[in-house]
Amino acid sequence: MIYGKMPEGTTFYAVKGLNVNTAATAQIQDGEEQVTILEGLKRHAFKKVYVMLGVNELGWASENTFIARYGSLLDGIGKPSRTRSFTCSPSCL
């Protein structure tokens, strides 16, 4: 695994090409169902959520639009109010 050893039971929601525009609508597999990432997060009692979006975020025409949409995404992630979200910058390999 590229990111090292993760604790048993760690849940990953990943979508190729994911960005702040698609994060609320992109479909992931959660058990037997296809749901959005935000729906998947609401189904479980996560204490921490790490968000790592990469080069798909380059080239926004408006910095303010990007910031507003990223903020909306983080607000959606934190909807169970006890969930802490962390944003991560992808490392270059």
C-alpha cells in the first residue's frame, strides 16, 4: 500500500478524477449499494475524515469559487457534528 499500513477496519472512499465539483455527487460502493460519498459518510459514525484532493483542483478560473465549493464540501462532511475533517495536500511520488 502506497500510504503505509492503515489500522484494520479503515474505510476509504475514493473516486478516480474526484474534485470539489463532483465530491457531493460521485457514486461509491458502500456495502451492497451505490451512494454518494456524503451519503456514505452519514451512514457511519466516523470520528475523523481526511480529505485529499490533488491535481484535479488545478486550473480553477476563480479562486473564490473554488474556496466556496471546497467549504461547502467540508460543511457536508462535518454534518454529523462530532466528525472532524482534515484536509491533506497530496505528496509527490
